[in-house]
Amino acid sequence: MCGIAGSYLWPDGGPLTERLTKALAHRGPDGAGLYRNRVSDRGDVHFGHRRLAIIDLTENGAQPMVRSGLALTYNGELYNAPELRAELTSAGVRFVGTSDTEVLLQAWRTWGIDCLPRLRGMFAFAVYDERTGELVLARDQLGIKPLFFVRRGGGIAFASELKALASELGGSLTVDNAALVASLLYYWVPDSRCAFTEAEKLQPGTWLKAKPDGSVQRGRFFSISELAEAAQEDPEPQLNSVIAESMRKHLLSDVGVATFLSGGLDSSFLTALAAKHQPGISAYTIGFRAEDAKYEAMPDDLRYAKQVAAKFGVDLHEIEIAPKVRELLPHMTYHLDEPIGDPAAINTYLICSAARDAGVKVLLSGMGADELFAGYRKHVANLLAVRYQRMPFALRRRVESVVDRLPVASARRGYRSVRFAKRFLSFAGLPEETAFRRSYTMYERQELIDLINPDLGACVDDVLAEHAQTYHDNLLDDVVNRMCLADARMFLPGLNLAYTDRSSMAASTEVRVPFVDVEVVKAAFSIPGRHKISGRHGKLALKEAAAPLLPGDIVHRPKGLFSAPLRAWMSRDLAPLVREVVNEGELVKSGLLREDALRRLVAEDASGKQDRSKHLWHILTLEYWYRGATAAAGNPG
């Protein structure tokens, strides 16, 4: 896991690449390297690299790696590197070291772009061929690792993080207001969009080739939709075997590996599997101040984590989340690259920081299981909504009237069931795609239009149309798997993998996600929806796979939340910041957000009638991101 940067046919590309690489120092504190070569009379190519040494800790694994006319700067891990190495060795390839970087470079030399479908892991890389003068950028199948780039006049500048490009290209990049509208709807910027108008994200499963004449060619080597459609015809897999094999591959490392352990099904399953291979493995979990947890009505996850740790001989480390959130908020907003309103990013950062302080560089996360196996409440709720629509209209109106009058919190505690009920009724009567979107987005269409500058109203409809197109762009005939596919295409890369990468790398650690693996994904979509959700219970197939290994009360416990006590923070720690954003914030001053609408959100939350804590948290993150973005735009590097 590292940070990569570079430029191709870019004026002053050398100094730019050096600055970009320096900006990524937190992603790789173990080493740095630069590479330069003349492309043509049009200019040069420059690569930069920051190394977090995980496999082959010697100089044989240093980057950029240059071998016989190929140069590579690479961020990621190849979990099938041993198999690829053996295949290449049998074909006559000789290796200098033991790194997966060298395996990737030699695979590229042997198979070129055709090597990409063979790669099993997480990766974003740039490879330059000194013979042809061509540059290729590539990103892994599922969007685990990021790669941002800017094209200009036939040249390209790229980096692992958007903030590096934004700060070093300065005033030449402008904030994309349509992307900010999308972030308000979702509380993150979808992977199909970018927060700056000229910048792009290389899409998952794609490559981009730049040629010396300034032309660019793009291609796709993987489609999760096509994989999901084909998997429908496959027999149901032995899921526990598929996951165990992925877990074993994800333990490949020359440094110590630990796990996240929340006490939920996903992290407990992975931790139990990891402990079989590495007895005494360390795990990290979080807890909250008692008063915050009570006010948020949060479950006691810690006791479940302790139970799993005791059963499997895991060395458990507990981290209490009672941060100085006013100081931490701008720090996290900076590292998240784009406005991301999920407080779980703070949890990830604090866990990774504690692990790094203990000498741990690599952690395993259960990320992705909920998306692939229908583990979120929204999945069950959307199926329940179909039944709800069959109820007599008069009865539904009475239910809605009663729930609308209930408070979500009192002065001392929150009412979790009321929050869930209000959320459910906000989408229960809508058509399938609209209901699914509304089950996890922040605003109704008109609410969002009323919140933003009237000139941006058309952007709302563009964002909604994009979601509908993504949701329906498949041939799946199973509503549960349609939801899972939409999550795997939007929710997973745009939010969860994005904040996991940024938060972990801010602490100079690598997080691996064994569920977000091509073979696990294929297995997940081979399972029909009726074997994922039954009645009010989700993730059935995964529970069945874990049942032989885990205690029953872990397998069948209610879904936990890898979140934070937002209502407590909003009413206490962050209340002054909320007032500042409403009265003096840059979003209001610039005209992007309307002050009257913000005041309504604050009043609704303060009264306890509606839970607007998540909305307000995201507006705070957006405010701090916007301040940093506009400052960077005014200070070109």
C-alpha cells in the first residue's frame, strides 16, 4: 500500500511530480522514489512513489521499479502474486526480489493489458513503456484503490489523492457544484463524479492509455454487472470455503497483520478465520462514552467483541471514541479528499492510528459483506415496503400520522426505534428504485432543491437520473440482488472503500477487505435473494457460512453500527460549529446553501421531532471541505 503520482507530457512535470509525491508522504513513510524519461519532443514522463513496505522489505521492492524498458509506480496488493510468479517463472521469467510489484511488472511485460483480468487484489498503478513512449493507468476491478487524474493539452497529471492535485494545480481547478449537490443527496461524491471540474477518477475495472502524440485510449477489463448477471446461472457455492480462501490470501504479508473486530458477524467471521492461521492475532475495537452511547441509543458491541476474542485467543485492544471532535473534524475532512459525511471515517482513523502506534501496518476489515449479502437494514426495509404497500390506505395513513407525532429524542436519550420508523415511512410507499435510493439518501427531491441555490436545481434531477440509470443497468431478475449490485457499484466504491482508504492511509496503515474480492463477489451473486433475506432477517447465506465457526449469539445478533454518537456530538461538542456554519459559513456566503433551509434543519433536530444529526454532520464536513478547496484554488502550487 503506497502513494503514487506522476505526469506525462506536462509542462514542468518534474517539479510537479516531486510536489505531488511529497504531498502523499503519509501514504508511504518507509521510502520515496522518482523516475524520469524523455517521451518525445513534446515532453517527459515523471513517476513518483511513497512506500509503505509490506512485502519484500528490502530495496528489491522499492519503487518506481524499472526493469528493461518498463517503469512502474504501483499502489496495492496482489493476493495471487505467488501463483502468477510461479506461472511466469515456468515461462522463463527471472525475478530479482520477492515483491508483488515485480510480479506485476513482469506480468505486464508478458501479457500487457491482458494481464489485468488475471490480477486478484487491490491496485492502482501507472506503467510506462520506454520503447513505445506509452503510459497506461489502471485501477482494480472493484474500486478498492483510488486514482485521480487531470488531462490538459495532451498531457496528464495523476495521483492517489485528489487533494494533492488540487493543492498543486491550485487555481486551475474549480469546484464542481453538481458534485457537491450529489454529495448532499448521498453524503458522499459518487465514483462517477469528482469534486473538481477538470479532475477525474479512473473508474473501477478500467484502464487509460496515453500516447506520445497526445491521444488517449480507454478500455474496460471488468464489469461487475456482467459478472453478477453471469453468476445467476452458477450453482450456489460453498460460501465458507470461498471466504476462507480469500481470507488466507489476504494474510499474505512480511509484516504483522491485525483485524478490526466490532463484534458483528462480518468482522467476527474474518477474525475467527484469521486466528486459525495466525494464533494470537491482534484485533482492534471501539467503544463510546457511556453518556454518548445512551443518548444515541447504541448497542453494546464491546461485549460481543470480547466474547469473540476470548473464544479464538485474540489479543483485543479497545479504543474509546471520545475524541476532541471539533479539532478532529477539519483534520479528517482534509484527508477524506472529497466531502464525505460518514462519521465511521473517524472510527477507522482512530483505530488505524492506535494500531500504527503499536507497530501494526496491516489491518483486515469486514467491509463489503453488507453490500454483497444484503446485510443493511435498508435491504430488509425495502422488501417490507412492498408488503406495507398492500395494507389498506386508511390504515397506512393512521400509522403515518402516529409515527409523525413521535419524538426521536428527549433531553437525555434518543429513541432508536422511532428514528427507524420515521426513516422507513419516508420511502415505504415509493416505487422500487425510488424507494431504494430514498432508503439511504439524505433528502427528498424538493427538500434538496429548497436547500441549495435555485440555479443548481437542474443538477438534482441529473443526479437522480444517474442513480436510476445505474440501478436499472443490468439484467438481474432478483430484487435483492439488484439492490446488492447497486450498492456494489455506488455505495461501496463511492463511500465505504473511499473513506477506508483515505482514513487508513492518513494513519500510514493498510486496510485489506477480504469480502471485496472478485471470487467472493462472484459467489455472492450466485446466491438468490431468497437465500439472503427471509422475513425480517438479512444476510442469511453469510450467517449459514459462519455458523459452524462462531457462537450463535454472534451469528444471529442484530445488526450493529460502525458509526458514531452524532446526536450527542451535535447537541454538545459541535453545537457551536453548527451555529457558525449557519450564521457565517462559506456555503451560505457563497450562495450554495440557503440560510433559511439550514435553520429549519437545525430547529427540527433541536426540537427532537426529526433526527437531522446526519444531515448536519455532513453539512459540517462539506463546509470544512469547501473552505479548504476554495483556499487551495486561490493558491496555485
